[in-house]
Amino acid sequence: QVQLVESGGGLVQPGGSLRLSCAASTSGVTIYTMGWYRQAPGKQRELVAQITKRGDIINYADFVKGRFTISRDNAKNTVYLQMNSLKPEDTAVYFCNVRTPDMMAYWGQGTQVTVSS
């Protein structure tokens, strides 16, 4: 089993920054990709960013390119999302997601990010 604990959400003004963290307790399960999705009210959950174990493949949604940076610390089984130049349309619940090499997916409980003046 994999347990994910997210932190770092909150309220920020437009143009501000937040850093999300997600720590994975894996109980011996091998993690391949780690990433973040988000879901705004009335909308489907969408990929924000994803990174492979070696960091050799990183995918960003077009709407965050140049503003968000994903990184991971394999020694700590932790993935980070640095969010800069936040916009009101970035307001959503952000979910941590990890996948095993055979693509079994695990989800965090979500952390609220609100961008508002």
C-alpha cells in the first residue's frame, strides 16, 4: 500500500507563489512516476505536472509551463510543486498522484489552493 500526505496549499494573491509537497509512504512498493493533478469546481480532474523516478521525463500541462516547477527527492519519497505567478484560474484542489511501474495509481486526499485578492 501507498499513503500520500500533501501539504502547502492555502490562500495567495494573484502573482504570488506556493509550494506543494507530497510525501509517500510506500511499504516497499516501487514508485515510478510522481505528479500533481488538480480539480476546480464543476470541472474534470486534469494533469498539472508529472516526473519519472530518474527525473528524465517531465510533463507539464500547457497552462502551467514557465510558471510551475515539479521536482522530487527519491531519498525522501517526496514530490514538490513550486507554483509561481499564480492566477485566479489556478484555484483548485490539487491532488498528489503516484504510479507504480505497472501503472497502479495512488492518490492523496487533496489540498486546496485559492488564488484571490
